[in-house]
Amino acid sequence: MSAYVEKGHGLLLVAVCGGLFCMPFMMAGVSAVLPLLGEELHATARELGLIGAAYALGLAMFQLGGGSMGDIWGYRRVFLWGAALFALTGAAQGFVPSVDLLLPLRFLQGVGGAILNACGLALLASAAPEGRRAVYLGFSSASISAGVACGPAVAGILADSLGWRWLFWGNALLALAVLCLMNFFVQFERRPTPDRAFDWKGCSLYGLGMTALTCGASLLADRPLPAWGLLAAFGVLLAAFCLYEWSAKAPLLDLRLLGRSKIFALSALASLVNYASLSGLVVFFSLYLHYGLGMSVREAGFFLALQSAVQVLATPLAARLCLKVKPGWVSGIGVFLCGQGVLAATLLRLDSSIWLFVAVQSLLGIGISFFAMPNTTIMFGSAGPDHVGQASGLNGAVRTGGQLFNLVLITLTMSFFLHGQSVRRETVDSFMSAMHLDLKIFGLLNTLALICILVRYHIFRKVRSAA
């Protein structure tokens, strides 16, 4: 892969990929140490759930804003702001005496992570030489997958040996190293456009909408009435955001770009739908391994990390394929393999061989690596150089939106089949029924994503023929 990297871009790749590793690592790692954290801080089950929701809310609210800030003030400069916020709030979380102080810090760290993600991807897309963008984005995709894979294992080791607080301090040190590397050794910067005003009104509408969606999704199981009210509010705020952005002079998200470039719009839609069909599988698989197959938490964590490990290993192959054939073909193969993984998962039973689960995880890992990076490459290419930040922000936003849709769907089906009971050995049959129903719905969503890819290919062929 190093043969495809422009001379002088090595430290840029290290800095950006280090930042992109930190963001999912803190989400996956904190989830692994929640029991220990809850015991020491005397947190309720509800408060433990809010710890993850607060971080997700920060990510959801500022994906678009982070990309737009990078377009205006420069991706490197705003990346440094995000890294500083991520490191400071992460270090502070290691000192908190209560959950009340932890929650706002988790939210602010999510904001920093969103800025890191949006501007980091935009930096790589802007720096990549002609024809090599897929390689640069391949490194970023592998870093994100590595963060997901390493989070639970490293968190468990740190918690056992030094205590859970070292998870926050260690990650803060890594973010500080990224900050120093970018600040002192990386000079690349896209020319900013400071004459363009930041869309604070649009950012506020979008932030309120994502707050309503995140809170509504998290409350759906326990308090359905206010949850549905919040989800309805999300619909209203999303409509208001779109109406405002359509007429704004300097929009947070240029909706006219979606109309002008059907390839960009279809790529974004394919990403939204595909992540909506895959994001919640880890929830089902974790419960299946623990309650269905009787594995310990550590054993289940090993098998759950397999998918991300396969993604890391398959991403360089996907990048090389993008250089030899069109990224659209590679992303289509990725969506197909994801669908095969979901189809294979419908065969999982309480007496299934563990090798079937390994096959499912492997198919999904290869499929996601083949889809995510080529599809992102196409989004950046079709958006144009003036909208790289917005394309990066939208890429993160649709991913988060797909995850939240998935959360709502899983919550509804689990509530229906388990009648408000928790998953345990006595209710595992009802859980399996809910899982199989959702897997069939995920399969239909995957088919819709594949249709988006095929329509995009048809449009691309028409454009090439016309040219």
C-alpha cells in the first residue's frame, strides 16, 4: 500500500488514521467496561444506557457541522480543534466522581469525535493524488474497523490491570499524540474559504432533530409515549431543516447537490440503507452468543471482534481492486456479500455450529470493507472539490442515521416478542424469534441498497455514453 502513497503524506495518514481509530475505540471500549464503571459510580441501568447515548448524540449532532467548518476554516485547523476537545474531555472523564459529570463530558467527546471523523476524511480525500483516493480512504476505513475490534479487548485488559479510568486516560494520551503530530509535523491544508459564513441556524435545526431522534430511540423501550412524541418531533425538525437549507445562501448541507448529482444522492442513500440493515447485528449476536450458546462475556467478545478484524484485513484488497476496476463494481460486490451474510445469519439456531457464526462474521466483514471505502470514494468524487467537507459530514451523518433507525427497529421487535421482559435463558426462544424477523427485514433493506448501486451504475454508464 505504501507504494500508492504520495511522498510526504505518510505522517498525514498516521495522524488522521490515529484520530479515526480513537473515535470508535471509545464507543466500543466504554461499552465493555460499563459494569465496572457502574459499580464504582453507583450508576443505575438507565444511567449506564445514557453513557452510550450521550456519546452517540455528540457524534450525530456534529457530523455535518464538522465537515462544513472544515470547508470554511480549513480541514487541518478544525481537525486540531476536534482532537483537542476529544483529548481534554477524555482525560477529564478519568477523574469523574459521578455519572452526572460523566454524561456531559461524554457528549462533548462525541462532538470532538464527529469533528475528527468529518475533517479527517476530508483531509485524506483532498490530499489524495488523482486516482489514488481509494487507497487513502482504505487506510481510514481500516483504522475505524481496528478501533471497533480493539475497543473491547484493550478495555478489558486495562480495566483488569490498571482500572477502568485508564481507558479514558490512555485514549486521551493517544488523541494528544495525534494532536501534536498534526500540529507540528503535518503542513498539508486545503485552502479555506473564510468569506463563507457558517450556517448556525441550519446546524441548530439539525442538532435539535438529531437530539429528538437519539432520545426517542433510547426511550422507546421504557417510555413509548414520549419516545414517539420525540420521533414525531424529529420528523418535523428534519422537514424544517430541509426547507431552510434549500433556500440558504451558505447551507450546512447543499441539498441542491443531491438534485444535481444523482450518483452522489444514490451513494448516500445506499450507505444509509446498508448501515440501517447492519448496525444492530452486534446487539443480536452478543445476546445470541451469551444466552443462546452459553458463552462467557470474554468468549463472546472474541467472536464479535472477528467481523472487524476481517474488515481490517480485507480493506487493502478492496483498495487494490478499486485501482484495477471501478469502485462502483467493488461496492456492489460488498453490498451483495453483506446480503449473503445477513441471509446466512437467518440460519442461526440454538444448536447451530459456531463455524456458521464464523462464516456469517467473515461474510459481513468482507462485505462491509468492500462497500464502505469504495462507496465513500464515489461520494467524494461526485460531490466535487468544493463540497468535500459536506460530503464527509454527510457520509458520517447517514451512517449514524442508519444506526439509529436500526436501534428503533430492534427496540420495537424486542418489545413485541419479549413483552417488556429482559433477555435471559428463559426468554431466549422469544429473543430468537425477534432476531429472525429483524434479519429478514435487514435482508430487504440490503436488497434496496443493492438496487441503489445498480441504478447508480446505469446512470454512470449513461453519463459516460453521453460524454
